[in-house]
Amino acid sequence: MNRTRIFFAISALCVLFIAGCTGSGKAAWDFEGSTGYRSVDGNGYYFNKAGTYAFLNDFAWDLSDEFVLELPEKADGAVVFGVGGFFGTGVPVQAVPNTDSTAADNNYWFEKAREEFGEDLEVRHPVIRVILGKNITGTVRLQGGFFLLSDETEDGRRIGLIPRYYFECSEENSKYYSKDGHLYYKTGQNQNEDVKPGPYWDDPDTEY
């Protein structure tokens, strides 16, 4: 193979690589070397290096049922385009609920609590209502998590909370739509498929 053919072969491979990265969406939302993590109005975001885009990394939850998480269009001037996202070359990140409260232990594992308390552990599934605006065109990934309440009930039981999610989506959103609290793709090769972004409000209570 002469030098001309080698040059064109290498060039073709480079074009395919760039096209592949762009098609996956990872190159466009590469947050490696970003300006990092900042908290805005109680919610935590990761911002790209230019400070023009951000995705939700965590949100303040008050432990209540029917809590509403409404994503703002912008945070510190950056467009909030995703709920969770990717780092670097495509490491997925889920957005997580957190509580800055002594009322719950965020670091207590579900399996550990079930082993320790057995039948004295009461697991509840409060619903968090997630409202997605028109700008959410990146990924949507939410983690359930387990929160062990600090106080015992009158009969000595411990209560653990495993939140579920109910989705509502703006009709102006170009990528997603919601129905019965579930989230679906509006267009593309996955059109009308369930996004499965996290534990839904109607998931069986027996599942973590």
C-alpha cells in the first residue's frame, strides 16, 4: 500500500471516529475539565467548561410524599439540559435525592437495615413528581436511594424510605413526552419507547 492510500485510510478512520462520537452525544456533552460542581438554590449541578450547559447531579428532598422537583430552565446562566449525564468519555451519572437533615441516614444500606431490623423495618415509597421543561434534551437518569429515618415509631419499628418518580413533561420538549407518570422518547429510532429513567411511581413495592 503506497503512502497516498495510507493517508486516505487514516483520514477515513478519523472521520468515522468523529462521526461516531458526535452521534453518541458524548462528544457534545463532554464534561471532563468542566468548571465543576456548584449548588444553586439547593440543587447540585455540574457545568461544562464554558459555563453554558449544566446537568442536575443531586437535588434537595424534604423526605415528603408528593414532593415536586421542577427543573429550572437555567442555573447560574447555564442551560439545564439533563437530569444526570455523562463525564469524560461517557461515564454515566445518575441524579440522586439528598437530604441535609438529621431525620434520615443517607448512608445506611437497605440490605444492612433489612438484616438488622427484620420485620421491624417498615419500607415506604414516597412519590417524587418530576417536571421536565423544554430544555431537557440530554439524558434523564434518577436514582431511588434508601433513607433510614432516625426516629422509631411508637411500636418500636424503624421506617425506611425508597422514593419513586412520577414524570410530567412539557409539550414543547423535542425529545421526551410523558404519559401516566412514565417518560417516553418522542422522536428518533426509539420513538414511543419507555425511557426507564429510574424507579417509577407504580413499580412494585417489593422491588428495591
